[in-house]
Amino acid sequence: MVSLTFKIFSIFYGNKTEKRKCTEINITKEYEDNKTLREVLKELYYEYEPHNGKYNDDWEERCDIFNINELLWGQFFKMDFAANMSYTFSDYKDMTIGDLNKQFTISNIVIPVFLNKDKGANVGKSEGINFFFHPREDNHNRPHIHCEYSGKTIFVDLTTLKVTHGSFKKSKIDYAIQKIKENQEELIDYWNRFVKNGETIKFKMKF
């Protein structure tokens, strides 16, 4: 058996009576060595997803471990090197918990899991880069946007246009920052309304 600890960010999309919100909980559970990461994530999604099974058919598209290369390989290498490894989230899903623990000692890591991370938060995709927001995360003290490319994610401060977390291919980072700059005023307004105030609105970046 392997004991795993998760920090689960579960996003509620909102409805006519309740605003969009993100809840955060920490849990620790025991798993058999032969259970795959995919099976573990499916169990977590079905147990902690806040919409009573409405989106269970495509749970795998709505469940993610944030910056998994940095999480696993950052124990052994510098973060910049770990972040630029070619592995993606999908490469780990069919590994057993026992094998993951032998290779990465995941029982010693707090694993961040996002449920329903994309719904309503995507604001554009260009050159293989997804631009999106997470509503009501506890680290939303400054306006920022998430950019995902090839399974890796960066945070870009919308005020300074600086990368504050994560890494991927430099040419792609430069492109992402340029597009954010071109949409900067609208993105800050969207952040204030969607992330900070929980409004249900739509916005798409211009590319």
C-alpha cells in the first residue's frame, strides 16, 4: 500500500443562484501498489467533483495534475531542466502507484490536482499554446494568466508581463507574452470580473 497526499482544487462553474468558485482541500489516502494513476484520478474526480456527476463522461479532460514534470523530476534536477523535459501528463497515467513511488517517492509529495480546470476559463489557443484562467485560486493575489504548452504550464503576471512560475520552450514563452501584451487591457478586465468577482462571462483573445 502507498499513502498519497493530494491538494485538490475543485472548480464549481456556477449557476443561477451560486457564483463560480474554487474550493481547496487536502486529503491523504491509501492505495494498492498495482492501481494506476489514471484509476486514482478517476476515483478522486468522482468523489470530489462538485456537479453531482454531470460531467463524468469526460472526466479525464477535466482532471489534471499541475506541472507534473516539475513535481516529479524537480526532486532530482534543477527546476528549469525538469520543466523542459519532453514527458507529458499522459505519459504517467498508466503507470502504477507502486512504480511511481519507487521512481519518484510520490508518497513524500503533496500532489496538486485540478478538477474542472478548463470549463469557461479558456480564453484562446494559438501556436499550440492554451491561454486560460483558474477562478478563485488562493494564489490569485495578482492578476495573472496560465499558459500551457506540450503538457507544461507557466504563469504570466498580467501587469508586469513576467513569467512568475513554470517554464517551457523559450520561443513559445516569447510568443505567449507577446500575445498577452496585445490583449493586456482586456485580459486584466476579464481577470477582475471572472476570477476576482466570479462573474460568468465569455472572452476570447485576438491572435
